[in-house]
Amino acid sequence: MKNKFAKRLSSDGCSEADKVIAMIMKLTEMPEVISFAGGLPDGELFPIEEMKKVTQKLLDEDGHNALQYSSTHGIKELREIIAEQIMAEAGVDITADNIMITCGSQQALEFSGRIFLDEGDVVICESPSYLGAITAFQAYGPKFVEVKMDNEGMVMEELEEALKNNPNAKFIYTVPDFQNPTGITLPVERRKKMVELAQKYDVLILEDNPYRNLIFEGDRLPAIKSFDTDDRVIYHGTFSKVFCPGLRIGWVCTSKEFLDQYLLVKQSVDLQTNTMSQKETALYMKMYDLKENVNKIAAVYRRRRDLMLKTIQEEFPSNCSFTHPNGGLFLWVTLPENLDASDVLKKAMEMRVGFVPGIAFYPNGNCRNNFRLNFSSMKDDQIVEGIKRLGEVLKSYQ
Amino acid sequence: MKNKFAKRLSSDGCSEADKVIAMIMKLTEMPEVISFAGGLPDGELFPIEEMKKVTQKLLDEDGHNALQYSSTHGIKELREIIAEQIMAEAGVDITADNIMITCGSQQALEFSGRIFLDEGDVVICESPSYLGAITAFQAYGPKFVEVKMDNEGMVMEELEEALKNNPNAKFIYTVPDFQNPTGITLPVERRKKMVELAQKYDVLILEDNPYRNLIFEGDRLPAIKSFDTDDRVIYHGTFSKVFCPGLRIGWVCTSKEFLDQYLLVKQSVDLQTNTMSQKETALYMKMYDLKENVNKIAAVYRRRRDLMLKTIQEEFPSNCSFTHPNGGLFLWVTLPENLDASDVLKKAMEMRVGFVPGIAFYPNGNCRNNFRLNFSSMKDDQIVEGIKRLGEVLKSYQ
């Protein structure tokens, strides 16, 4: 049989990222590995007893509808909750008509790529940026222009330079709160500035915000979209990090004009998101207080972050630096420039401990001396033991 | 803001089909409409009590995993059930490794378009063909070559002619059992012949088979894929028509080489299918007998089909012909050539009765004198009343 695949497949996926993912997969299959590689929420914090009550009530009172096809747009009740509670709390003044439910926020990323990116268009993103977004966009053949970050996210002068040099930039892609992979948060002034720059250079902003509510100290910041005055910010949200990721409930929030395009795409690619899970999520939000659940999760993750930071401080060589995230799931370690984190991973795997090498998060693949650590999914003693082992590996290079 | 949309959007969607869908949407919002337009299973036949037991047991025994992220490939238990029970019963000898779970079979269609179609490639399909597949493929800019059908599906001589005339044909798309929209079934001899022709002209076959188990009389036929000797048939299946469509559980069954491409695409577009729904489906299949559920559904739909056929016979003018499907959800009415079913629909909507005009099912839009009737979702008295009203409308043209 002659090759039947479409030509676009050759541009799908990033070989460097693929190699990393393959390495991580291998890792998860190894027994007794302490893995800081994944991005899993801790399953023991899922509200299982509450979900039992929710599903029983739902099937009792609305079973015929819960198991039936439903609209491409998403269940109205859930869209209202997202608009009136979650988006309003983030400072965004929109209605349920501005929301479409997606199969997780990964699907929203894919749709944004499909709707906005022609081959050769420029995507401006943080350096490093979220692996899943890079992979989703890559299918549409854009060029990535990475903007340097400091401890407060994208440096605005560098962003303006990138916009000036790339008149065919389509959008700025950003994870402003507790970014994946660095854990860094963009301050309010930079959020306002980013919107100003997007207006000045007429580009869109894709605000991808899965971690906003997973905050450990202080107040939540207003979303970038809260400063949007001309429908140029598209917001992607998800319940995956604060509720149940297995239900795959995310959303896109944008102008009605843009949303019409998302609806056409959704209709043609999978008709609709799971009806039962949408109704379960809406009913949970009515019967219980999501904030209580989030606070419970955040308290545990905060303790684990503290423990990881303390152990790193004690065990890593002093020529390694690392971020101090105020929320989310990840922190970011920078090694001396001559070290390659993929080599370090090979040694670490022999010690049965894992992480994701930073190279996977650079769309242009030009930085090798850093890695991402997840602090949400391992227990306290595993965190201490795993970081100790990593420290040993790092010391072996000295 | 200057236009930001990708160029591909202009080729997304079919304007004629979009108009039809808009008309149907309007229809469903009208009170007291008898609609034969949708393709919904009857929600009253859903196994709600069983699902209550399934979800409780699942959350009791496996809640942490059921609500957590899971693999792109799909839950192994469910893939094994599909391979060893459903596919084996269809005569297809494969393993769980040949199955990937999708968000309904619509997602499998979209993936097949994405993986195999370059712009200008030829898709060979039945005339008429399934609207959702046409829409999914259209996003990738193929040319559709329609093959004439008789009461036993695609005419093989016409199929060979189409293959001969289109050396850049990529695949044959077919719904062999109780086809949507016509209700027609392809006999075994033609299934074998289709595989032979696909080999001779080196094209793939996309076998889309959502209705196979929804049979009213006689034996189920072996799947086209059961005659596949060189991995050229890709099978799309779904639980939507025999279990609960709101759970969005479909699958693709193909060679490991092809499946690797589906896995890469799935990973980048939505990571994975809903974990909870996959586990619910697998557990339902272990705790209960799906065949019993299917038999219960089929008995009801069979009675409604009989009632609809009998009423059509009595109420429609004799210059209308119609199919006698042996399963599935739909039958197909052909009007005299001078009638346009879209005009008929306008009059029918005034009488508060609806259907889908045939034009939506012809990718090249060149046939206007037929329409699709759904017999699964309306009650007996609505079927009689609705067909009577339609008969009145049709008689008004005489």
C-alpha cells in the first residue's frame, strides 16, 4: 500500500518533545519511581462522596437528559455558572452566550489554533511555554517567537520588540497565573500593558488560565481579559485542576463573533462535550461550595511546595536556581549553563526519580539547562526522598 | 481589528447544510412540533436504574481513578471489551491494541479526515452520504465523488468506475448497515467486492458503523473489516445508538501503524476521552447484558418503523417512494423529480412537522427531491399524526 497519510502529518508533533514524552511514559511504567514529571492533581483530594450524591440526584431527577445528546454550545446551566461565578470573580463581565464548553482546555487550544493560524503565522509566547499548547498549535504550522521572562513573567519591552519585528503575529499565547512550566505569575501592571500592546500592534491574546484559583497566598489577580476593551482577549478555562480532570470539562470565553467559529468547529469535530459530566459539574456547583474544595486542595499543595522548596534548598548544589510559585502545580529549576537536563534525567532515572527536561517547553528548542518539577502528586516522604536523590545526581556533576 | 481568522475557515462547513441545520434548530425550538428531523435515540429507553448502580459501584471502588486523567489510548478494560465482544462478533479479529477510544464516532471521522486527506484528494462516498462525515471531511478540502446506490447500497460497477476515474482517491467512506440517511444495508457479496476493489485500486475503506447492532429482523452481517486482509479498512464504532449517547464513547479500530497517527492527533487535540464515562461503559458491560438492552430498544424502534411505513403507505401520494430499513433510525423518501424537499419542508413547518431535506446529504448538492425521516424518537401517536400532516402537504402538490 502506498503512503496514505496527509502531508500535514509530517509537521505534527515535536520530535524533541516526543522523545521527552516517550521517556516520561517509560518512567511511569517503572515500579517505585518517584515522579515529579506528571501534572496530575492528587486523586485523593477528589470529592468522591459528593460526586456519589451528585450522580444519584442527577440520574434520579434528570436521567433522560443527562444520558442524551445535548447542544454543541454546552449545557446552559453550566455556562451560566461559569459566566456568573468563575468569570465574574476574575473581573470579566460576560454572559453565558460568550462561553462554549470544551473537552478540557486542551481542546480549546486546538480550536484556537485551527481558527486563527495559517501556516507561517507567528505565535508569540513565553519562553518557556506550555508543551500542550505548542503541540496543538504546531499542527497548523506557525512560527513561534519566544519572549524572555523574568520572575514576573514576560518582559514587556521584549514583548513589544517581538511585536514590532513580527507584523504577521496572530496572537500572544500566555499562561498568566502560576505558569506551566515555571510557576511564575504576571503582575497586574503587565497584564494591562499586554492588552495595550496587543491593541497597538493589532494582535489577539490567548489567555490560558487553568491554575488561577489554585492560589496559596494573597489575592487572586484579575484576568487579562478583565482589561479587554475590544474583544481581543480569548480566555481558556478548565475545571481539571480544581475539581475532577477525568470529566474533561473546559471552556472558551470570547466574543459572540469569535464564538460562532468555535461552535462551527466543535460541531464538525465532536458534536458536543459529554452531557452527563457537564450536568454533574453544574449540579456539584449548586450543591456544594467549589471554593471549599479548592481551599482544601490548595492547603495540601502549599504544604508540598514548601516541603519541596525547603528540601531543594538543603539538597541541591548552590549553582542551581529555582522559582517560588505562589500557586499551581509546578516549579522550575535552572542548572548551570553547561548542564543538559536530558542527561541529568538519564542519571535520575537510574535513581528512580523523574522530571520533565525544560527543552520540551521551548518551541524552538534552544535551551537545555532547566527542568520542571511537579509538587502536587507525590506524598511528603516521596518529595523529600525524591529531591534528595536528585540532589545527589546534581552534585555528581560538580 | 483586521480579520484574524485562518484561511481554512472559508472552506469549513457547507452552506446548504448549514441552512438546513439552522432550519432544523428553529424547528426544535417551536412548541408542539412533531420532528422526524433529529437522529436522537429515545431517552426513555436509557438504562437509568442500571447506570445508578454502575456509577455508585464505580465511585465506591475506583473513584480516584475514575475522576483522574487517563491515557490517550483509552481505558484498557473498555478496549478489551470492544475488541473481544463487539468487534469479534462483527467477524473482526483484532486486539485491544488496535482500538483507540474517541469522543463519539464524530471525532473518529474528524481524525480520519485530518490523518488522510490533503486538499484536492478524492473521497468516494455513497450518494447520499452521512452529513456529519461530509462536514468533518470538508474541513480538509477534498473533492467528493458520489457513487449511485440501489436498494442494496453502492452499485459496485459504479464504484469501480469512480475508482478508475479518480486515481487520487484516498478512501471509500461507507455506512454499510442501515445507512444514514437511507436506511439501506450493503449485502455480504458487495462487502467482499468493495474490499477487492479497494485492493485493486489501492485505496482505503472507512467503515462507519454506528447502527450495526440495531437490527430488527434476521442476522447481523459481518463487518466489511472482517474481509480485510491487508489493513486497509478502518472501522469506526460507537455506543451512542445502543447505550447512552451523552457519554460520547466511540472508537476507531485499525492497524497499529495507523493507530499511532490517531494517538498523536488525539494527544494534541484533547489528550483523552472522559475517564468516568469510559469506566462506566466498561462496568455496565460487565454488570449487565448490552444485548438485552439492544433488543429492548430494537423492539420499540421496529414497532415505530412498522407504524411509520404503514402510515406512509396510507397517507403519502403514490408517486412517492420510500425505503424499508431493517434497522437503524432512518428511512428515506423520494419525491417526484420536480419537487424540492426544502420547499416541502417550509410548508410542513407551517403544519408543525419536520424532517431533513435530502440536499444536506449530497456533498455536491445535486439532488433535491428526497428527504430523511427519523422513526426512533417520536411516540406512536405522534408518528401517525406527523405522517398524516406530511401526507397532506405532499398531496397539496398534486
